[in-house]
Amino acid sequence: MMAVDYKELKKGGFMRMKQKDCFSMRLKSVGGHFTAAQLATVEKVAEKFGKGYVHLTSRQGIEIPFIRLQDIPQVKEELHAGGVSVGVCGPRVRTITACQGAATCPSGLIDTVHLANEFDKRYGGRELPHKFKFGFTGCHNNCLKAEENDFGVKGGVEPRWSQDACTYCGVCEAVCPEKAITVKADENTVAIDRSRCVYCGKCIKSCPMDAWQGESGFVVSFGGLYGNRIAVGRHFLPIIFDEEKLYEVVDTTLKFFEEHAKPGERFGTCLDRVGWDLFIKEVEVVIHG
Amino acid sequence: MADGMKTDANVDITDVVCPMTFVKVKVALEDLNDGQVLGVHLNDGEPIQNVPRSLKDEGHKVLSVRKAADDTYDLIVQKNGLAQ
């Protein structure tokens, strides 16, 4: 029998198990969405080729353990016929994670599902010096933990107040988790301390008169790690409102990673070594021109 | 009650946590007619951050908010006030 190319198998989402010639097969997931029909396919394959169970991964994926080496071609075929793709592993853009976002969540400020799919189309599986993770979370509640990712995107909104509609009821001051808003009903004034605002949008979503409005945008964090080494992704850019601008920032980030990282070096570790300032300067050019 | 505003009913939700906070408010609003006002006594933190948003989502209008000395809040809410 030919030597097994484990690296190639891993690239195609087959994770070697302790048990000889057995693999845990990673399925492709974008933002953790699977259709009922896809799940039916997964069920069938797990019953027929695995041990009748699946493992839900930490990044919203599904793995089917105990797939035998000789069954791999047939497993791939049956999955493909049932609308399920195999995932990726190794030094490349990994599973893109997302919360359910603005499409369904009352707190959501950005369409995380759309973004995750668009990012997957543009960057999914791209070869890089090491693994690279994108994660999307719809709002400041951060259910999807944006800062764990090499590149995290969090929905935010910059609130603007308009005097005409305001009844000075005080609800915005009460709901603001950062105590950034001060309402003085007797003086008919509302003040916001911009340095304290975290773009959560609670003032906008609570205001009964829609006196608070604002445009939603993307709050980006860089260099997060949550494995062998733990580092919180850093924020240094202003909120980005234009989706195309966001892609320019990604392109610059991935180019920087390709040019500066050693093989097997994570993005955050690379930045620590070559200097964050160098990277910040390049990204700021994208933002400010 | 806050601002000395007259309320048609009052509900204290300081004894429950999310999501029962809003459930209690909804039940209290059920007994009122459109345009009538409910006083809601609630805690700082999650309740005050979330209950006003849920009220707005369901079309009820917060008329006033007052913070008490013990860090609780009193809301005055008009049933279906946003539809009028």
C-alpha cells in the first residue's frame, strides 16, 4: 500500500486519530449553520462509516470520528451528494465562526451570517504561514468572542442624538452600561462622553422616541490567540462603516502575515516579534488614505 | 412613584432575573388598556439594560425613568404608547 500523506489528508479535514487508520472527519461549517438536510446526510454517514456519533467542535463545526482510511473516497462522495463539504485544517484560513447576528438577534448590529459567508468566499482555506481564524459577533455582548480570533469583527454603532425628538425621559442614561450618557431633564440637555462609548447601541435600541440614531459598523480586533498561548485581540482602529473598507483591511492584514510571519508562527506572535507599530502603520494607511 | 406620575398599576421585578423580568412586565401590561400607564420597579444591571429595549420592541412607550437611592430604577410605561 502507498504511504499515507497525512498532511494532505489533514488539509482536506481528516484528522488522524489514535486508533490505527482512523480519522475524525471535519466538515465544512460557516458560522455554524447546517440545514436539516445536511444534518440528515451527516447522520447517514456517521451511522454507515463512523460509530454513529458526531463531535461538535469548539469552532461551530462537526467532526465525524472513526472514518477508516479505505472508506475516505466513498465518504467524500456520499457527503458531497448530500450537500456537505469537508472542512480544512493546517496552515490556512480556518472555519469562520459567527453568532446569528442582526438577521435574527434583537441585539445584533451587523449581518454576521452574510459576512461569514462572504469572508468564506473570499478567504476560506487560503494558504498562510500558520492557521488564521476569523470570527464575527453581532454586538458588544460578544457571544462569539471576537477577540479570540486572529481577526475578529464585532458589530457596533456610533450613536447620534437629535434634540427634536427627545422627551428627556432618561432611559438612555439608565441603559448605558458605560455611564457615558447624562440626561438633565430640567435643563433639557443630553450629553455623551464619546471616550466611554463602546458602540453597543443600547441607547438607540431603547429610546422610545428614536432620538438616538446611528449607523452600524465593524469594530475590528487583531492578533487574538486562545490555544497554547493566550492573547486578547487588540483594538486600535476606529469603527469601520464601509464593508469594502473592511475587505481592504483584511487584504492588508493577510499580506502582512504572509510577508512577515515565519512558517508556523501565529499572527499575534508575529506582531509581537516584528512590532505592532509596523502593522498599525500599514492598516492606518488603508483607513485614512 | 417616579415624578409623582399617577400609574394605573405597578409591578416589582426586583425579585426575578432575566428572562422572567420581562415576562412579569408583560403579564402586568396584559391587565391594562392601551394608553394606561404601568410603574415598573427594577434592578440596575441587566434588567435596566434590557427591559426598556424589549418594551420598545413591543410598542410600549417609556415615559420616564428615575433612579432611586438604592440603585434600583422606576420606569413609567404607557401600554402601546408607541402605536399612538
